Amino acid sequence: MGRTHRFYSAAQRKLLAARDKGCSFPDCTATIYQCEAHHVHSWQDGGETDVATGALLCQVHHTLIHTGSWTASMIGGVPNYTPSYRIDPTRTPRHNSYHHATPRTPKTL
């Protein structure tokens, strides 16, 4: 939808649900039915209403993202969240490992 519509359509929400499987915030167990569609890149700042730049968040984490304590980004097509320096001085991006297991590197023999 790009910039023509601010809110995600029902079809876009279904695609977000298939990808995120629930709240995309790290280790949140909220289901897709408890989530809202969020613009990873703020719509007010020029972000687009596209599945590639959207994420599902429960109300608690959606509010938390808007307080500025965490920032959202897409890494490898997966929503990731980076805490502020005050929360984590390493500012390591995190994803939801409850809904998406952390990929393992193959063992070499």
C-alpha cells in the first residue's frame, strides 16, 4: 500500500500473522489475536504500509516501542528490537525466539 494508506489491510495483517506468528517483541508469548500491526519505520517519518516493513506487536510492546526505550528494525526479513544503552550497553538487536527459534549454524565434522 506504500504511503496511500496508513493502516494495514486485512490481507496484510494475515501475511504479518503468518510471518510473525504473534507478538514479534523478544520472548513475548502474545498470540496474533492480541496484536496490532506496527510500522517498523514510522509512518509519520515517511515509512510505508508494507508487510516488509511491518510487524505485529501486542499493546504493551507497541506502547513500549513508542516510548523510545527500544528501536525496531528489520534484519533478514525478521523484526528485531534493540534496547537503549541504559537497558543494554551492548545494544544487541533481539528477535522473538518464542515464535521463531534462533537459527543454528551447522556443525562441522
